[in-house]
Amino acid sequence: MQKSLFRRVLLASVCCAATATPVWAQEAQETVDENVIVVTAQNRAQDVNDVPIAIDVVGAEELQQAGFGSMNDITKISPVVQLNQDQGTVKVTVRGVGTNSNDEAQDTSVVVNIDGEYINRPQALGISLFDMDRVEVLRGPQGTLYGRNSTGGAINFITRKPGNDFGVNATASYGNYNAIRFDGGVDLPLGETAAIRVAGFYDDHDGYVSHPAGGGFGPFPAYAAGRTDDNKAYGGRVSLRFDPTSQLSINIAAEYADREYTPQVFAAADLNSGGRAPAGPGCNLNGYTRVATAYAQTLCIPNSTNYLASINRASYAAPGFGLGKVGDSTWALRGRLAYEFSDAATLTYTGGYRELKGDPNSLRTLPISYRSINYEFTADTHSHELRLNGDIGGIIYQVGGFYFKEDVYSESCFGLPIGGPAGTCLSYFGRDVSSESKSAFGQVEVPLGETLTLVGGLRYTDNSRKAVYKNASPFGPGAPDSALLGAGLARKAFSSLKFLSTLNLAMSESKTTWLAGINYKPNSDTLFFAKASTGFKGGGFDSVGNYKPESNTAIEAGWKQSFGPAGEHQFNLGAFHYDYKDLQVSVLLDTTIGGQTFNAGSAKIWGIEASADIKLSDNDTFHASFNYLKAKYGELLAQFNVYTVPGTGTDLNGIGDLNPTQAGVQQPNFAGNRPAFSPSFIITAGYDHVFQLGSAGSVTASVNTTFKSSYFTDFYNYRDGEQKAFTQTDASLVYKPENGRFSVTAYVKNIEDTRPLTYGSFVSAGPDDIFNWQFGTPRTYGIRVGVDF
């Protein structure tokens, strides 16, 4: 405790002494040309059309209009981003690359930063974001400037900074599902060189999925009707900007956010009831295929079943344990300090510390009558970057170093309602993981005449990770029930358990990633670029042992074109090819052990992307995008979850060796399957029209639609894990008076009321064989009022 307190005080002192680069948001506001969008994707302020990266940028006004309030809303502003949600944990996929595990030793595949603070835990992404100035979504590996775990891309959240003048902004909205959202902020100048901004939010809505009364198991009575997928969150941030001289700029921010919710329980098909089991002695019911025929048992996989079609995605039965409840809280301190020696050299320090904590005894209910209890979860992270950049004779450079440290501790129980009033843990897991990453990087842009620029970059990364994994399983007669393991005594109780197995794990790795590119800019409105780059994601542990890091070699080319008066139209075209080695793929195979991660031998991904923004008139704007993705595994040796036909032998859950009678392991190969959440087509279109009302102001009507072709939710590519093609359309009307000081918005999102799959998987657990699903947000609508002065 004293050590933790000392570390926090020390880090707070460092961050208060050194924090924040020049305020890029203000630079964007001061730009004369309203068509220029300033971004900081390459660690400096640039016109987005000069950045040789496929990037989506959304500013504060667009974020407000989209109703952006959390990571769950990222697809509203960047449709190529796919979200995989597993009972409140948000996982991100870009261009077919993502993380489908929330294991304590698993990292994200898409780097997420808030004002430069590196966010690594998927759990943290589920807590609401607020008071954003803009969001930048970078597609493709960003291994040179963003380092490890950026194989799929990077998402930068830039918060609103204190302004030079006193100002107040606020929005309040109400919608269906009793949705209430409030956001607000106040800028308070402190003389001519400093200012403070205080901002906060409150978000509350009822659950999106209803569950009729019923269920119950053993000593547990039937539960009352209820709803899941609700949310109640709040948070606040205090930001300080201090510019004591024209050369020195400091930003400091401290924030806290808290969330309590009932995770969306899984819809489920019990394959052992309702006539769903394979008939007879073989796998001869429509939809099943026999595998591993060398075994005495008859083993089946539900690769072509069609039980999802009968699920009502808005209302379905909850598990026998009823509904759960989960809480998370996080606080963070971060900042930047920048000192400009001259145009040739600016030194910048960025630092951040975050603590993420789960509420004790957070409960997630699972089909059919299982439950998962998190008795303890904490994640402490801090990251630091020191960077020198500048312009010497037209050569733009940056060099620096990065350090990241994370400590994660968790204890959880997978249990059944038997053996005691609180049920019994079938498996008890303890995870104590410490990760460290150090890197040095450099990038240079060298002009070759007036129109050509060569770009080169290198980054060397050294990772180390150690962990203690403790498993208590199985629990025999007289095992302690869940109540004896909770109540804040989890560590003590766990250390005294019998049947304890301990894995002391350690690994280290180093990797050099690189970037080589050429940019051709014949005029101020045109950019052609081509580049080759690499990225990698660190290795880790699962409940069995180590898995290797994954790496990506990417080739990409693009064209960015502004045209029309003052560059008011924009067209972008790009193509890319990824060559993945050791791609990490995770799956739950054995509930007594936990999830396992496999390294795919190879994966090929390529695609074409195009977008256009056309100003049809002073009052009319059209925008559209087209994205094609071709993705498949070249080799993936993994395991099958299997259904064992009763009466054919001992029940098995997972098979990793198809023929144990032969020498060597004969693993199933899923080569040719598509990675999860990789639709072949994503197409968007939108139209905005402004009705001018003279001195009364204006009304802006907007409609936006997104089409996504079918995709699978895991690498097995089973029929019941496939989301069919769908569209989602949003519309809004925004009224603003002539002075623009306030606005009134009426909105509707997902007019079609489509609830696409966000999770789908077959699980074999002990005697149970279950297909599980979770779904996206339904149609929502409401009214939003905003003020800004």
C-alpha cells in the first residue's frame, strides 16, 4: 500500500512538472481555410490531406451530432472499425485485424491513446469517453511512431483543451429506453498565460434486451423479468493549460470515470435439449459434421446448424442465475510538456498514469446456469514518451524513446448454483501479470526537389512479461462455496485452496519495425503516396503456456485529391496488402482451464478503399465511402470444441489431436477461413442539406446509411456464428439560431432496428454444449439541446 501510494505521488509530481505539447486543437481553430482539417497523426500538426495515412477524422461538432459518448459509438464515426463486445468488454477490429480476447496477458491489436496516454486494457475502453475535441482513426500498421500492438492501426482521442476566454458548453439529451445524457464544460482563463477547463458527463439508459421471468436452478428461485445491456456512468476531468513563455507549453489533466451496468446476457441454444442434439449414434442430424474419427467417441461440430434464426434478438430467456451486475471505475493523470528551442528542435514529454478497478463480486451470468464472478480486478498502467522533433534544412525528423509498465491482478470464479447458498466454484483462477515495454524510434522525411519526399523510420522494441497463473480445479465434495471466497478476502481465500496448480510464466522479446515510403505532391491539392511498413503485437500467456508475438508486413498506396473552389471537394483512394505471421487467435476451449491463444501460421489480407466528400452547393453536401476486404488464413492449427454423442464413450469438450494413434499431433487446420469481424464490403453514403431561415437561423437535415456484408464472429466460420449482410441508417434535424449559441437536435439511429452480432461462439463445457450470442444496439431516438458561449 505504501509502495503504491509513493509511486502515485512520484508520478503525479513528474506529470505536474512536465506535461503537454502546444494545443493542437487551438491551432486547428485558428486555421483560416475552413476546409483544412488539422490532425496530429504523425506527432505534429498537419493538414489531413498532407498525411500519407488512411485516416478518418471527426471533429467536436460532428461527434456531438453523432451522439458519440463511448467506445461503443466508434462505428458511428468510422464504419470500417468493427466492435466485438463480450459482456461489456469492447474489442476493436480494423481491416480484419483485432483482438478477440480479454485475457490479462493479452494486448490490443489497435493502439488506443487519449492525449497520448496509451490504453491497453479492453475493459477500460468500455468506460465512457467525454469532452472530445476530435477523434483520429489511423488504418494500417503504425509500428514506427506508435510501436507494438499497432498491427491493425491506431485510434487517437484528443480531449478539448482550456480556451483563452471564459466559455461554457453543455448538451442534454433524452431518448427512448429512458436514455439521459449530459455533457458540459467550463473554460476559466487564469490571466494571459494559463487557463483551466472543468468538464464532466452523466449517462443513463435502460437495458436494450428484455428477459421474461423464469429460470431458476437448484436452491435458486425463478428470477423476475428484467432487462440487460443497460448503463449508468459518470465522470469528470480537470485540465490545466499553462504557457509561461512563447517557447514552453504545459497541459495537465486529471480525470475519474465510473460505470455500473448489467451486461447483456447471452442468448443461447442448448444443443442437448429441444431436439437439437445429433440423432442416433452418429452426427446425422442436419447441421452437424463428425470430426476426429480415430476416437472411440462420436465427436460432432455444429458447423451448419441454424439455431440463430429462431432467436428474438430483443427478448430472450436469461440463464438460470438470472441477471448479473458489473462495475468498473478508472482514474487517470496525464499530461505533456513541450519546449521549442527553435524551428529545428522541439522537445516533448508525454506521460500518463491510470488505475482501472473492477467492483468486488462483479457478476456475469452465463448459459445455461453458470456464472462468472470477478472477486478482484485491478490494472495499473503508466506510459512515458520523450521525443525531439524539428525541421533542419527542409528535412523533418523526430527521434525519441517510450516506456510502458502495466500490472494486472485478477481473481475469478466459474461456478454453478450447487453445494451452498452462493453456489460452488467449478474453477477458480488467479492471474498476476506484470508487463514492461521499452522502445527507441526515429523517423525522417527528406525532400527530393519540390514534389517528392522520401520517408523512412525505425523502431526497436524490447518487451518483457512475467506472470503467476493459479488454477484451482476441479472442486471436490466439501469445496468452499462462492461466499467464502468473496467479500474482499479473495487473495487470502485463494492462497489456501486445495487442488492448486501454479504456472510461473516469463517471456521476453525484441523486435525492429520499419517504414519506407515515397510521397509525390505535384500541387497543394494532390498527394500520391506509397509505403511498406511493419508492425507487431507482443506475445503473451494463456492458461497453458506462452504464445508468440504476431507480425504484419504491409504494402499500401494512396491518392488524396482536393478539388473545386477552395478545395471544398475531397476524394481519397487507397489499396493495401497485409502479410501476417503468427497471427494470434483466441478461443475458449475448456472452462476448467480458460481461454487459449493460437498463432496462425499465416494470414493474407488485402483491400481497396475509396471515399468522397462533395459540396454540391452552399447548402448541400454528399459523402460516401467504399471498402472492399479480402481476408483468409493461410494456415491456422488450432482445436475443435466438440459435442460428444451420449453412449459412445467419455464426454470430451476439446480436441487438438485428430488422431492420437499416430505419431505427432494431428491438429485441425482452419486454412481458408475468414478472420472474425471481416466483412468483404462496407459501403456508406450520406447527405446533408441546410435550410436557411434568414434571421431565424437554419435547420440542417442529415441522413447517413452504412451497408456491411456478412461476417463471422470467430475463426471457426460456423453458420450460427455468421452475421448476414445488413444496413443501418441514421437521420437528424438540427436547428441553430443565427447567432449559433444553442442548438436543438432531433435524431434517430439505426432506423432499420438491426441488431447485428457482436459475439457468437460454440462452447462445450463439462456436460453442456451451447451456442452463445450477443447483439448490437437497437433503434434509438431522442432530442438533444446544446449551448455554447
